[in-house]
Amino acid sequence: MPDTARISRIRSGRRTDIRQQNERLILEAAERVFAEAGFGGATMQLIADMAGLPKANLHYYFPTKEALYRRVVQNIFEIWLDAASSFDGAAGPVEGIGAYVRAKMDISRRHPHGSKVWAAEVMHGAPVIQDYLETTLRAWTEGRMAVIQRWIDEGKMAPIDPRHLLYMLWATTQHYADFGHQIETLNAGEALSDRQWREATESVTQIILRGIGAI
Amino acid sequence: MPDTARISRIRSGRRTDIRQQNERLILEAAERVFAEAGFGGATMQLIADMAGLPKANLHYYFPTKEALYRRVVQNIFEIWLDAASSFDGAAGPVEGIGAYVRAKMDISRRHPHGSKVWAAEVMHGAPVIQDYLETTLRAWTEGRMAVIQRWIDEGKMAPIDPRHLLYMLWATTQHYADFGHQIETLNAGEALSDRQWREATESVTQIILRGIGAI
DNA sequence: TCGCATCCTGACCGTATGGTCAATACGAAG
DNA sequence: CTTCGTATTGACCATACGGTCAGGATGCGA
């Protein structure tokens, strides 16, 4: 029924806007609350207050707390996977890994809440995204490991175990989001400035690129 | 009243054993449950079941859930600080950082639950250990930064920002505990073997030591 | 055996939370 | 103005949870 579909889409143009806007509002609030309180510590009431909506309205858009949480985790996972593009099409480790570190540090700065939700989800045994780990993430990882191995074979870097290099990249970049509070405390209670973020990115990139013998 | 104190200590020798044993039992169960479910998701009932004690008994030894949680976090913090000794008295970065990485990887393997509880606590804004961060951790960090800076001045390693090097050490080593489930999933669902732990430690050590120009 | 401190625990309570629902408001189309 | 699908919301409910408490068990010293 292309007709009714089109009509419905046209007719509900305004309504669709409301739906999208409210869903976005709720998802942003949820991301923050889940990150700061954890799944168990987060309450629908708190998310509702932060989104400026009555609690019952949340259940109109998301049937359960778990469904809302699931969407938040999925959103993060997609953002996170997008950074993969920085890795691809690079001639060697200096460009590829350099770009990847920069992209991931950028995500840590722009989506600290999302990174924390992801970290907590994995720490709890990945109850809702286990299948993603086993399919998408595993495939992604194997693909990049192959790329790194090729660089090694081509003599563009030292013979490092690609797996542990990837873990190191993830750990180091995500640390600036997940442990942002600790870093801030050790920075005299101040959030990192633009300059400090640049220095952090630079330090990480330098140590790793030199560490794998690409410089 | 040293007399009564001594008498009491002697008389309750057996009782003290019971107390210590039960507290340890509860703390171990709590560490596991807090790590797997988070503070909000953990229930006293679940901890009690895992410890093999009735719930009311938990409240006999620990007045509140928060008090129990606080003890768990403090325990981890102490274990974690002990790894500092590996850092001290080292002639240079190869010995010092090498030993530190080995010690921290060992902690990640032996106390994965503790590491996760610590990570979650920091991610939530360190509600119960903020003062530790501002005092003990800050002092510890500044001390090690000075050591690293000295090594740099002595030409034993490249001029890396000591702060970001420390963050990198923490991030990388703790990743093997905090994201252990993800690592396991990417390892065909198998926990890392002795050999794989050794390889991981070796990879991390190699990349970092080469990355800071100490090799 | 008795007294006493420690330890144990089933039953209970107040509260907070996720979720439901019926009633209502809204707004576009005809 | 009427109709109808969508969006809104206050009131409500069942449940689960942290915490309490009174009564009892245990075991050691005198």
C-alpha cells in the first residue's frame, strides 16, 4: 500500500517530528542517567525529570526501562563502530592508527556518557549486547587484525600481536571518557581544556606509534 | 583499660575468628555481586545467598548496604596501591614500568571483580571515594610523575608527558579485568590461558617500553 | 550450673520503583 | 463542526528491596 503509506507519512509529518524529538530528548536524558547511576541505580522518574516529561510519557515511547536502555547501548555501539572508517583505506599504521586514535579520543570527549554505559554493560557481562559482541564486534576485530598483520608483513611496523594492540587502543582512548572523573580530579578538579585534549591525543598517538615501531 | 581490652581479646579469640571469617565471606560475595550487577542492581539478598548466610546476618556485620560497598571499594584501593612498590626503587623505566605493568596485570587477573567495582565507582563520579582520589591518589600520582620525570631528565627515556603515560598504564592493565568479558568473547568464549596472559603482559610491556623510548 | 556477651534469624515494615490504565487533549483531514 | 489517530498524564497497583527487631541459640568463663 504505497498510497496509504505515503499519505500517512505526509499527514503525520508534524506528528513524526514530535515523536522523533521526544525520543531524542528521552534518549539523551537516559544516556546521562544510565551513565551516572548505572542501570539498576537509574530510575524512570529521574530520566523523565531530566527530559522534562512526565514519567508515563516515557512508557508511551519506550515500553520498558530495558527497552530504553537497549536503545541507548545500540546508539553508542553504532557511533563507536563508525570510527572504524578512520582505520580503513590507510596506507600504513601511521595514518590508520593515528586517525583511529584521534577519532576515538574525539568520541570519548563528545560522548562520555555513552562510553560509560557501554563499559558498564560489558562489565556486567553484556546481558543485552552479547550477540553484537559475537557477531559484529568479532567480525570487525578480525578484519582490523588482518589489516595490522598485513602492515607487519609489509615491514611497516614491528611484529606486535594485533589483538593486544587493538585492546590497547580501546583501553587507552576510552579511559579518557570512562575515568574522566578521576582524570578531572587529578587535573585540579578542572575538566581537560582543548589544549590538554590535544596533548593527550598526541601523547597516546606518539607512544603507540613508536611502541609498534611505526615511527 | 588495657586489662579489660586484653582479657576481652583473649576471651573472644574464637569469636573473633567467626567474625573475621564471616566478614571475609560477605566481602567476597559482595565484591562479586557489586561487580556483576552494579551498586544499584545488587541486592543484599543476593549477596547473602552467595555468601550462604541469611540476609539479616549481613546487617549484623555491616549496618547498611552502603557500608558494605564502602569496605569493598577500600579493599580494592589498597590492593591497587600496593602495586606501587613495584614502581619504587627501580633504576630505570625498564625495571620500574616493567614491574608495574606485571604487577597490575596480575591484579587484573586475580581481582577482576574488584577492578570492576572500582571502575564503576569512578564512572559514577566516585561518590564514596572522592576524598581518596583527592588525597592518596593525587599524592601517589605526583610522586610517580616525579620519578618518571627524573628518568626523562637522566636520558633514560623519551620526553613523554608522565601524566598520560600513567593513564595509559592504568587503562591498559585494568582493561583486561574490566573488559574481561569482551576479551573472552573475542577469544572464542574462552578465558585467557596462562600462556595468553603472559603474551598479553609481554605485548603491553613491549609496546609501552618501546613507545617511551626505553628500549 | 549459671551469667553474659556474641551471634543468628524468621518475620515484619515502610518506601520506592517499574509499569498500567482510563480519561483527556490535540490537531489534521474531510 | 465532526471524526479519528496520536499524544499526554495523573492516579493507581503490585512488587521488591533495604532495613529493623525481638527472641533465641551458642559457647566461654566463673
